[in-house]
Amino acid sequence: HHIQSTVEDDIAKEKMARMATLLGFHTRHPTREALLHEIQSRNIMEDVPDYLRDLYSLLEANSDPLVMVATARPLLEKLRAEVGSTNASMEEDEDSDDSTLARYVRPLTSVLLLKLLTNLSTAYHTVSLDHIKSLTSGLGVTFQQVEKLIVLSTHSKKFSVRIDHRAGCLRFGDADLESDAMRGQLTSLSKQLSSVCRFITPPDEVHQMAIREQLYSDVRASVENEHAAMLERKNLIEKRKEETERLAQERLKEEARAKAAKEAARKAEEEARMAVEERKRRMEKAQMIQKKMDDMEKKKIMKAMGRNIDNVTEEELNQIDTDKLAKEHADKDRKKKEAAERKTKELAKRLDYTYRAIAIEELPLIEKKYAEKIKSDRSRYEAEVVEKARKARLQWEADVKDKKVLSDHSVYDYTADFEALVMKGRQAAHQELCRAEDERAEIDAEKQKLARARKRKEDELKRQKEEEERLKREEEARKAEAERLKREEERRKKEEEEEKLRQAERARMQEEAAKKERLRQESVKPPPPSRDLDAAASAANGPSGGGNRYVPPSRRGRPGGGDDRRGPGGDRGGSRWGGGGAGGYGGGRYEGGGRYEGG
């Protein structure tokens, strides 16, 4: 729906742009209101025929929907009859080239139907389809076209309407109650009814003036009291508001404190629980790792012993004792080793006997074979010497013949020149080879020099990198050591604080136990006699009785300095028999000057 609306909007904008270009509106798109205002400002309506002016007034003004179609029908027929009619195919084709105004009869009919539906939606909530058919029967359109126009109007949100074919009616929706057209309907109705009432029964002006003057005088008389009451009520509201805000703040603070305490307790409990769970997990993990290591050790021993470990279950592994299995494996290995050593000794002994017997048996054969080998080697040597002498004799005879031939042709006279020429060529080639070798040696020396320099640079970079890595490792080790020392120090401080807290708790518990013991002993102590009470009262009323003055423990029990802590002069400054720290039994709790009147 959104894509279709966007395409329709683009098409409408394009049509408006073309129309604006044709009409000369280059700066803005023409609107219907602007075109109507221009038509009215130029008095174009005075130049058009009367039936067209009546048709314009019928379509623009608020008309009665019951007579609108009947009024517009002869005007449309006159438009079609006077200007000229077109055939049905040209009416269906809106883009056909038609010079007459009859092509606008069909669009005007659509506008008339839209105006009819709009007026019906403002006046009625439900309209029967038969009534709609009777109203549109004279326009020459079918009810299917009317339904299509209703659907298109609903899609364009001109008004809200539903076609109820079951009930045979049109139901206009409640959306128009929130529209601009219906927003002022009640106000207009009220104004019109007020005008009708004033017209039927005119009001009494004199009586109205008297009532108004009485009202104004009452207002002037009560304005000060109303103002004072308003100020008093404002102050009361402010006080109540402040009190409410204060109570709310206190409640929020108390809730925040309770929440913080609860959160702290929850965190402490959670930390304790997590610590217990962590210790439990570590113990379980350690036990699991130890059990896996034991199982692996058992399987390893069983595999070494030659047992099949594929079908061994977890329960069987748990029932096997590792120490017993290791001892059994060690005994089996020892027995196997002893058996292997015994077999090796027996095999070595058997081989020794066999070798000795073979050596004794093959000694004559070896001597015979050695003698035959010496005889064959001597005969082969003698034949080779004779053959070598024969070949040397033949070579010598051939060399003598060659020498005689060369001497006959004076070859030896040119031998020195040939040797000099050959040696000169060889020396030139030798010098060239030496020069090339020197150049190659220089190039190799330069390459070796560059290689040595490059290697020195690489070694230096490698050394620097290793030095940086070593420094980095040392820094990391130093940081790790510092972190470890810091953790150790924090752990030591935490342990010291916990120890201090435990000592303080033990001291507090001991002090509470001692206090309870003292209170228990004091509760079973008999009450003092009455003369002791009189002495305590006279001492409290005397000049040196002390009153609320502090008496050190070293001076308690002395004259003028208070009595002993458990003496009759005062039990810790009057904490149990008297009150307020008066130094004796009288003065705070019992009336009558300190006399104990109890039984």
C-alpha cells in the first residue's frame, strides 16, 4: 500500500509539474485553491454560460444531497447537448484528442458522486444501497462504477465508509467525528439553537442587569475572604507538601539504608557461598585429576602387562589397586628379564661350542685351499710379467720407427719454435685466466665483505631483539614478583586484620561473660541494712558527698571520696539501688531523702 501510494504521488506531482509549466507557474505547483482564487479574481465566472455557473455553484457550495443529483442532471445533459457529444469509446479513453467540452461530463459526474457521498457522510451514519441507486440512477453510471468510486475514495482517505452487502447499506465510519468537518458540528448546533431560543423568547434585559449587578457585588464582597482563604489553603498545601516530601525523603533514606545493609549482607553471604563453592570445585577438580591420573597409570601398567584395556569398565578400574598392580607388573618384568638373561646365556654357550667344532673341522680344508691359492697366484704373476715385457718391446720398436721418420723429415729443427709459440699462447691464456680470476676474487671478496657486514648487522639486530626480550622478560618477572609480593602483603594484612578482629571478638565475648557473671553475682547479693542507707544518704547530701562528681577507683572507700565499689556508700555511683549516678542509694529512684523503704 505504501509503494502504491508513493507511485501515485509521483504521478500526481509529475502531472502538476507539467500543468505548472504549461500555465507559467515556474516557481511553485498550482493548487486547486490558487486556481479558483485566480478565476474569481479575474471574474471569469461572469463570462461563462449560466448553466455552467449553476453547476459550479452546485459542486462548490453545500447542497442538499437528496436533490443534488436531480439538480445537476439537466445541467450535465445541457452541457452534453449544446457543446457536442462524443461516442462511448472516446469517453472511455480520457487521453483521446477531443476538442469539445463533452469529455468533461464523465469527470464532472465522478466529482458529483464524490460530493454526494461526502454530503451523505456528514448528514447520515447509514444509507441503504437502494437509496444510493435511486439517487444515482439518472447519471448514466452503473452501481459497479459507484462502488469503484467509493473504494478509491476510501483509499484516498477522503472519508471513512464500509459497504455492507449483507445488510444492503453503506456505513459511514466514526473517523469523521475526529475530522475538521465534524469538529465544530456541536458548537454550530449550540449557537444555532441559542439563536432560535433568543428569537422565540427574548430575554428580560432589566432582570438580567439586576442579576449581573447582584453577582458582581457578591463577588466584590467575598473577594478578600476568598483571597485570604486561598492563601491559607496555599500555605497549608505547602506545609503538607513539605511534610510529605520530608517523610518521603526519610522513607527513601531508610529504604536505601535497609537496601544497602541487605545488599551488603547478601554480597557477604554470596561471597562466602562462592568461596565455599570455589574450594569445593577445586577439591573436586583435584580429586578428578588424581583419579584420571590413577586410571591412566592403571591402564598403562595393564597395557604393559599385555592385558586388553578396551573392555575394562570404570567400576573394574576403581576396584583395581594401583600399588598391587604396579607390584605385580614389577614382578612380571623381573621374571621376564631373568628368563631372557638365562636364554641369552644358554644361546651364547651353544654358539661357542658350535663355533669351536666348526673351526676344528674346517682347519684342513682352509690349509688346502690356501696352498692352491698361492700356486694359482704365482702362475698368474709369471704370465703377467712375460706379457708386460712383450708389450714394452713392441712399444719400443714402434717408437724407434717413429723417431727415424721424424728425423728424416727434419721435424726436430722446428720443435723449439713450436714450443715457444705454444707457450706464448698458453701464457696469454694464463694471464687472461689470472685476470679473470683476480676480478672474480675481488667480486667474491666484496660479496663476502657485504655478507659479513649484513651478518654483523643481523647479529646486532638479533642481539638487540634478544636483549629487549630479556629486558621485557625481566620486567614482566619483576612486575609478577611485585604483584606477588603485593598480594602476599595484602593477604598478610588481611590475616592480621582478621586476627585482630578475632582477638577483639574474643575479648568482647570474655568481657560480656565477665559482665554477665558480675551481674549474676550482684543479683544474688542481699540488700544492705537501713543504717547503711542513711549513711549513704547523709554522705550524698553532705558537702563532700560527690553528687555527680567522678571519683577515681584509688579514692573510692576513703572519707569524702565516695565509698567502695561494692560498699554501702554507693554501688558504682548509683546504678542499681539509686539512679542518676548520685553516689549512694538515695537520690534518684526512691523518694523521701534516700531512706530505703522497701521490705
